[in-house]
Amino acid sequence: MSRRRAREYALKLLFQAEFTENGLSDEIWKSFWSGHNADEKLKDFTRAITEGTLKHIKHLDEIITKAADNWSVDRMSAVDRNILRIAAYELIYRDDIPYAVTINEAVEIAKKYSAEDSASFINGILDRIFKLKPKKSLAF
């Protein structure tokens, strides 16, 4: 299983959810997977980070806004915003993923899907989020 591929799928699903306003129904999930060759572990990880991000999206947006000096989440590109949401979710709510892996994956995905300067922008914000995160606590 490629966790990067799962994160890329999560990015696509979050992007779709943001612009369709219908959320991610079972029908959307089924349709999405019909177009992708993925094993169950990949599907499970994709669903976990996508649903976790959606569940905590307001809190994640607050955290991202605090860490992004003079930038509101609404002013960011949709791709950057959703990459940051996924990574912030992993940093805050997933203790099973090393922070360096999360940040590196987000930067690499930004290089692939976003503007040229987005990778360094995302890296800086995620580094601030990690440094601001209280240790041994999910409260932010």
C-alpha cells in the first residue's frame, strides 16, 4: 500500500467534497473507487484520513489560520488548503504517523499538484503547527 497515493486520493476527495457541497456519500465513495485500482488497506487509510479531516475541519482550519501568518484558509488555493488540512489532521490527531513523514508527504504532494512555491509555503505552516502542538495532548 502506498500511503502517499492514499493521501493523494484524500486530496481529490476533499477537493470534490468542498465544491459539490454534498459531502462524501457512499455513492461518491463507490464511484471514486470504481475508477481506481486500490487494495483494501489503501481504501481504508484513504477513508480514515479523509473522514477524520472532514470531522475536524473547523478545528483544523483554526489551527492552520493561527500558523499561517496573515493568511486565512479561505485565501489559500483549494489544493493547498486541502493538503494542509490532511497534514494538520495527521499532526494533531494521528499519533501513529511520525511528524516528519506527514510534513514530507504534504510537501511532495504540493510539488506534484500545486504551484511552484506552494511546497515551501506548506512546509513552513506545518512546521509551525508541529511546534505549537501541545505534547501528549490532542487539545490545540
